[in-house]
Amino acid sequence: MGRGPPAVLALWMLFLSLAQANFAPHFFDNGAGSTNGNMALFSLPEDTPVGSHVYTLNGTDPEGDPVSYHISFNPSARSVFSVDPNLGNITLIEELDREREDEIEAIISISDGLNLVAEKVMILVTDANDEAPRFIQEPYVVQVPEDTPSGSSLARVRAVDRDTGSAGSVTYFLKNPHPSEFSVDRHSGVLRLQAGATLDFEKARAHFLTVVAKDGGGKLRGADVVLSATTEVTVNVEDVQDMAPVFVGTPYYGYVYEDTLPGSEVLTVVAMDGDRGKPNRVLYSLVNGSDGAFEINETSGAISVTQSPSQLRREVYELHVQVTEVSSAGTLAARAMVPVTIRIVDLNNHPPTFYGESGPQNRFELSMYEHPPQGEILRGLKITVNDSDQGANAKFNLRLVGPGGIFRVVPQTVLNEAQVTIIVENSAAIDFEKFKVLTFKLLAIEVSTPEKFSSTADVVIQLLDTNDNVPKFTSHYYVARIPENAPGGSNVLAVTAVDPDTGPWGEVKYSIYGSGADLFLIHPSSGIIYTQPWASLDAEGIARYNFYVKAEDMEGRYSLAEVFITLLDVNDHYPQFGKSVQEKIMVLGSPVKIEATDQDAEEPNNLLDYSITHAEPANVFDINAHTGEIWLKNSIRSLDALHNITPNGDRTWSLEVQAKDRGSPSFSTTALLKIDIVDTEERLKAPLFQMLSRGPMAAFLMQTKENPMKAVGVLAGIMAIIVALTVLISTATFWRNKKSNKVQPVRRVLRKRPSPAPRSIRIEWLKFRRTKAADKFVLKEAPPNENSNNNSRGSTPPPQAPAPPPPPSTAPSMGQAPWTVPTVSGSLGPQQPPQPSPKPRAVAKRKAVGSPAQSALVSELRQKFEKKNLHSKAHF
């Protein structure tokens, strides 16, 4: 079937498109084990060093164009490899850990610039022997009864190794197993009592085993390594009633002398339950051999002779003493028997002698742990004492000479020969921290012989330490001081607690607690207390902290001490004035005072010094650096002097005053002080000025400073009211006195005859005194004016200004009269030269000028001013 032109055209177009197509590049697949290609089935050991070249990506482009390589990872995974885009070399850039990540997913890609081909690959991380076995469920402490059958399983230790294969397999064995009653299964870790082995509480109360866990070994960085771990297993043996009573001090020998009285004690046998964990009570009895010549105390074991020695038919008696345990239920239990030999002798020619295992010995040594149980026997001492005499000559007492009350010796009385037993009497006194070595003298001295033969032996006990002490602080209280600006993490103090125990038992761990400990931490080993890194201290907020510090050893024994921390004030506050601009009124000759405060907690940070930092001109005022009082300089005594300094006559001065604290570094603050200076003459013209210059009136005058006419109007109104009241009171008084034809002034005014000499008027400020009312007013002649010529009798000198009243005390002392506003009184008279007075307090008598009505008016004015003074006192 033929094809038409459209079919031919379509084939031609397809041919052209195939000729112009660019085929994508592709990776070579070289299979598993290859180090180049597309990383198919690629694996890498976890101990491969970082920076190693581990693989090479390899691919090609059909058109022969150059290709580039890339590798990427999941955004949530680590970027473990990097690739050279040109060569395809892959390098390890992160450490591998199979136990954390056993396979790595990556995307590799190849590109010819136009086409990109990506493949997802999975890289396997193979194991290396980098994990040691680790025991779990530590510590291992096992309680085992002493009658446990041999071959029994006691406990199981278990260790895990996170490696795989042989490196992850664990086997167990005992370290230094010979000799040992124990064994451990190498695969399961089960600890067993070996076949044929038994436990005995009386021989060993505890066994300490070291178990080693070892892995199967493997490669690590090219070398064969085997890793292992160890743990301690403590096997505590529990006592059971499986031992018969045991006699102490065997063999027993007693002697009866010819002079022994019937009923005398010959010797004492001592027995105790062989089970020392929970011992039973024991009873003694004689079985046979006494022939009625001896008896025994069933509770103490004391054997006594019942007959006179002259009646005894044998030289040697062999007695058999039986001891029987009595259980807690009251039934008779295990029994034991011991022979006792008693000889009849009458000579004394041998002293007591101590024997050891190898013969006569005068020094015995033993090592033991401190604080043994009460009543424990020192089994390590093998001491025998013997006196070869017979009868009473061989009877002697045993006692320990040394620190009293610690041990007792059994028997205390020996006849002929006995095994010496030393028993713990005071466990608390056997203290390793007090005595490393206990030394005693074992003294054997004959009882009733005239010779009193004796002998001694040294008993030396080396003590071994146990954890029996509580850590103790060097002080019950610790006091520290720290600046309030100390940064977080600053050391405050170091506390020290001492645990006298040795080794790990003497290690102390510190901690703190309490409501005041929130801002502090303590180093658990060194005991250094320091502030929290975020702590911000403030002495003005909280200046003192206290809390408790705890010292604890490894077994939980602890003690407490109290810590007191005081913050030292730092100069961190500026002085503050009440107002930055202050206004004061200064009476010429009196000071004004400024005050500032400082919020720092302690001196000298809150002590202030005052100074004038700027004044124009600068030689007008002085300031008291401590009180802040400001005075005019001594050279300025009047407004005229001020006018010479300031020709414009301005009475208001502006000063820049500084308050500076005494801290280090020092801070300062300035304030602007405006001072209105008032002349004393103006105060004389307005007698109430001193009262009005304080309190609400002073504030009113300051407010009307810019409108003086308002103040003048108010003051004029006040003065008019005062004059009106004075006239009314004076008129009423005048008519009252006129009706009674008697004028009664409070103060007597003397009158003098008129003189043609010129007159002068002087108004004197007077002070109240604690004398009679008549002495409260004194009139004096005014002295000549220094600025005028007084030699001419035809001229009238101007009146002198009175001296200003003394300033009120800011803090009147106890016992002084309170300050009052002075009053003014005066009279007219001729000027006379001053006359010397014989006494300072004498008052010159003068005649008053005027009529009785004028005298009454003066008296009424004085009364009026006294009432105002009383009102002013009540106001102040």
C-alpha cells in the first residue's frame, strides 16, 4: 500500500527531531564491592576517619559532554559526605556511629549542563568494636543465709554491649577467683555457690567479688581489640542457728590449795552461742567427775569447791561441764561439753606466764574494724596464761591496763592455766578517728600469795576504718559580705566540712537550701558559694540573706550549717534635691539652708557635702559643706555693701548649689537657688515680718513677687487692722483707768525734764528672759553714730537701726527656753553720752517724756505685742 505525501513529511520531521535530541547522562553501575560508580550496595565501617576518600561517583554522557556530580541529604538528616563536582570523589565529613544511625539515605545526581539525573541510594554503616560492655542494675548486693546449699544460684549480673556480632557478645568471669567459694556462669552471668563450698557466718560475714564482663572482640580502626568492664558484688552472709555453744578460754585448769576454804571459787568457764548473729542464752551444769567435791553456777559458769582440801581424796579431778542453749521460746537447744581439770597443790614457785601459738610471748598484735559489735570476741588473739604452781599458788587475776571500759578480759580469775579472751565492752570507744592503734597491758598477778608474782604482755590492736562519721562543718555559722554590684557568678565564700573517715567515705558533697538561697549556688565538691549567673543584688532592697548549707557523704550522712550574707552598699544613687529650682528669703545676717537626700544604704555613700559651683560674682556667699547653710560673707554687713557689688541694686541672687556624696566614685547633683535678701531696717518697719516670712505668708509673698502692689495692699490692710485694734484697746483701758483715777502700766516708764539738747529715738530689740515681768523691757541710750559728726550739738543725728534678733535654732537643745518673736518698745529722750554701768545687768533709770496718757498708750502697745508674741509662739 503506497504512502501519500503527508506520511512522507511526518517521517521526515521525526527524523530531523531525533537528529537534534540531547540524551541525558547516566551513572555506571559497577555492582557491590566497587568503589566507583553509582554507590549501589555501598557500605562503610563506622570507625572510618573523618576526611577519608570513601567512594568515587562515575558516569558518562552519550554526547560526550563533560558531566558534574552532586550529593544531597534529607533536610532533617546530617550531611555526612561531600563530593568533588568534577572528579566525583566522595569524602567523609562527619563521624559515623552505627549504634545511632546504621544506614544513611542520600541522593546522588549527574548533570551535563542540560539534563540532570538523580538517584536515591542507601549507604550501610557497618559495625566496629567501639562499645564496651556496661553493667546494668548496679550495685549488686546479695543477702544469703549461711546454710545455703552448695551449687545454689545466688544472683545474676548482666552487662550489655551495643555492638553486633562477636563484638556484642558478652562473657563473664570472676577476677582473682582462687581461692573462692563462688563461680559465675560465663554466658548467663549467674553467680553460684560452688559445689562442695559452704558459707559460715562465724568465719566471714561478707564476701566481695569482682565480676568482669568481656566482649568477643573485633576490629577498631584496623586493630583487633577486646573491651571489658567490671562490677563489684557484695555477698552478705546471714546467720542461722546452726552452731553449738562454744567454750571460751579452753582448756580449763583449776587448782585447789591446802588453805582453800569450802565454797571458794576455783575457776570460771565461759561459753557462748556459736551463732553470733542472734545468740541464745546458755546454762552450765556438771555432768560427772566431781564426786560431790565441786559445784557450778548455772548462769555464770563459776566452779566452786564444796569441801575442805584435806577431805579431797584425789590429786587431780577431771570434771565435765555441759553448756546448753536456751532458745527464745524457752526450750533447750544445742549443747556442748568441755573437760575441766582441777589439781590440788600447795607450792608457789612460778609466776604467771603468757604463751602464744609458738611458746612464751609478751607481745600480741591484731587488726580489726572499728566499732565491732558489743560483746564480740577478739578471735585473732591466741593468748594462753599459765601458772605452773598448784592450788592457791596458781590462782591469779587477769586485767587489762590501758584505756578503761573498752575491753574486758575473760576469765578475770585464773587457776593455773586459761585461754585469755578479750571481749568488746564499749564499741563506741573503738574509734579509728580517735585511735589508729590501741595498746593495752595484759596483767596477770597472783591473788593471795605473799610473793604476788606477776607478769605482763603487750596487746596492740591496729584499727581499720569504717564509715561511722558524719561530715561536720568547721563552724555552725558562716558570715560573708559581698558588694551589691557583684556580677552574677561571683564567689561569695567557701564553706568547709570535714569527714574524718578515710577513702570514699570521707568525700563530702555540698548543697544549699532555704528561702534565702534562691540567688546563690554552691559547688558540690569545693564548697564555694557563688551567686546565680542571672542574680542582681541590691542592698537598698534586701541587704541580708541567710540559708542553710548541707554536707553529705556517700552514704547519706549529713550535717547543716547556717550562712549569713550581707550586701555591702555601693555608691549607686545620686543625691537628690527636693526641687531643682528653690527659692529662699535671707534676712541680712541670717543663713538660709538647703537640703538634699541620698538613697544609698550606708555611710559614707549617703553622706553629702555642699558647695556653691557658680555665683556671679563669686565672693558674696559662703556655704557650710556639711549642713548646707548659706551665709553672706563676713565683709558684707548691709545692703549698701551689696550695692557696691551689684550697682543695679538687685536683691535676688541666683546660685548654682551642688550636693556631692562621699562615695567612691562620687556622684553629685546641682540645683538652682534663688535668694531674696531682706534688710533689717525693713523688718523694723514691719515688726511682724519675721512671723510673716515663714509659713503660708512667706509663700504668698514669693508668689506676689512679680506684682509687689498686691503684697503692699495686703500688708497695708493688715497694719490698718492692727492699728484699729490697738486704738480700741487703748481707749477702753484709758476710760477704765480714768474711772478708777489710777493708771497701772505693766512696765514703769521714768520721765525726765525736757532739755534743749537734740533728741534721738532708738528702738531696741529685746529678748525675753526668765526673770520678772518688769525686767523684760530695757531702754538704753543710743550710742553715737559712727558715720556722723556728734561733736556739733546743733545737729540732730539720724536714728540708729536696731540690731537684728538672733536667728531661731533649728534644733533647740533640752533645757533651753524656746525661741520667741521679740517685741519692740521705746520712748523719746535727749541724747546722752553713755555712762558706764557697775553691773552688766543693771538698768539705768530714765524719766519718760509725755503725759500719763502717753505712758498708758505705751503700756497698751506692749500688751498688744505680747499677745501677738503668744499667738506667734502658738503658730510656730
